[in-house]
Amino acid sequence: MPKNSAKRRHPRWTRWCIGVGLVLIVVSGGSVVATRVAVATATHTVVQQNLLGTSRSTTERKHADIRGAKNILLVGLDTRKSNPSMLSRSDSIMILHIPAGHDRAYLVSLPRDSYVEIPAYDNGKVPYRGGHNKINAAFAYGSRGLTGESALSHGFELLALTIKQLTGITPNAGAIIDFEGFRKVVDVLGKVCMYVDEDTTSIHIGHTADGKQAVPYVTHSDGTIAYKVRGVTPNFYAKGDHCFTPVEALDFARQRDLLADKDYDYGRQRHQQQLLKAILKQAVHDGLNSPAKLPGLLSAVGKTMTVDNGGVSLEDWAFAMRNINPDDLVTIKTNDGKLNSKSVPGVGSAEILSDTSMELLKATKDDELPTFLAKHQDWIAQS
């Protein structure tokens, strides 16, 4: 694997959107989609595939009474159309933790640059002997030499095994979210309203003096800023309440370079979690309760996901989690939202998970997040 530049950045909004699809199915049980038959109709468009492989925690069951705490692994991919030969890395990694009471949910993000040990793995094509690297490389190593469904399955499996080795968490289910497909979900909702907690300047969307949309900054192939385009004013999202159009919402969620507080990747991670929750609220209030919007919304959600249900039908998942709503989703920062990086030979700049972050992950495994958060309330991302 070629080493990454310390300044490499990916202008993508997949970090916030990867949770929306599966969470939307989870929270839909308490809304108009109130019966197993209706939920089956809502989820039939979801692509289902074995992603967890040997890391799968349960065997296939036709119907299941879901009990106990559950952890769902959510992954968004960084696959560049401009360079299709580049190995896919998991641009976004989140653990959706549902406690034993099934009355709320927690979203824990793992920094994609976290320096971890990736176990040895043989995908049947190009074996990987194991070693230390950024966690987002696990998907790439698992999928080397493969294409299509096989690449997704083996990449996801090695990532799940890496997370299990790091945290002890065996995912009960998993999902891969398609970045391009999720645009349709936001389009159906029409707008998303939320509070912006810091001034944010876009490097992707702006306008000329005559009002035409234009790109305000030229970027390098790795996403870093090369130079500003003369005569183009970038979009600016001031601190305060906003109702974003679909284009503005996605643009806001992508920004990390010109944030007022200069918190870069952690600022973007926090904004994406906040926007995730805002979209869930919008979906429930204006989508799931709207006969006009509901068919298009459910169709858009279903088409954007590849899901491993962990041996439990999506209908059973939705029925079991029917009491959770967006207000019960708690988003949690890793490393207290602060950079903790170091330069690693052959790898580049990598993020080191703090001892407290490891306590957070252990609390996730042991279903003790309320106890952890009582001691670390500032680790909750405000939304």
C-alpha cells in the first residue's frame, strides 16, 4: 500500500449519511410504518448481502425476537471515479450501539486515520499478512484483487475483524452506504433545518457576480486546496439556525478546510453527526408522516444501502427498535473531538486513539455508555 500524505483530505459527506439508512429503518417502527407487513414493504428494495462473513455473530433465523444490546457497523466508502484503480478505503466508520432496553441509540465514530493492528486475512485472491496501518486500510486490504460483491464482502469482513480485535465488539449487523445514491433521500425531504455551531466557508460551491454557481477553490487530487478562483464568492454558512436546501446541506457536511474553529476533520465529523440527526428528525416529521413523500423516501433509502442483517430480517430489526426516535440518538465524539496525531513511517500522519477513547469503546462493548458519558459529558456532540 502506498503511504498517505499527512494532508490528504476527502471532500465527502458520507460520514454523516452512512447512519441515516439503517437508522431510518430502525426508527420507522414507531411511525406510520407500524406493522411487520408495512415494514416489509418499506425495506424490500434494500440490497442484502453477507458482509460480516466469519465475524457474523448469529446464524440465519427466519424470525427472531431480538433481545439484549446490539452493535451495528456502518461503513461509507472512499471510491474515486477519477481513479477507479485506487483501492477502496472505508472513508467513514461508525458503530450504532443500541442498549439492551432498546429505548435509544448511540452513534460512535471511529476516526478513519486511527492507527491500529489489522489482522492477517486471506480473501482467496491476494492474501494480507497482517500489520499496523490506518483503520481505513482494512477494507482495501480485504478487497484487493476482487471486484463487485466479492470485494465488498471481503473488505467489510476484514474491517469488522479489525474492529473486533481492537474493541472486542462483534457486530450484530452491518451496512455499506452508497454516497451518490443518498442524494435522492435529501432531495425527497426538500430541506433540512439545524443549528450551525461555527462559521463555515465552502471550498466546493460558490457563485459569480452574476449569480451563476461556480467552484470557489481549485483542489489537488487529494482534496487539499490548491488556490482560490478569482471572481467566485464561496458559500458561507454563518453560525446560527439554518434551513438548508439539499445542495447546501450536503455542501455544509463536506467542509473541513475553512472552519472558523480550525477543528478540521473533527469539526466535520461533529457537523455530519448533527446533520444526521437533523435529517432523521426531518424524515420522521415530514417524510414518514407524509403520504405524498413516504413512497419516494423509502425507495431512496432502500436503493442506497447494502445490508447484512446478521441473520435477522430487517422487519424484525425494525419491529424490535420501534420505540427509538431521532431525539433518542446520542452522537459521541472520539478523542474528545481533538486531534491526537503522529507521523508513522510508511503510513504518514495517523490518529492515535487516547486511553479515554478506548474506555469509550469498551463501554460500547459492555453496554455501559450511560456510565461513561456521566463522567465525560463533553464527549457528547451537541445537536
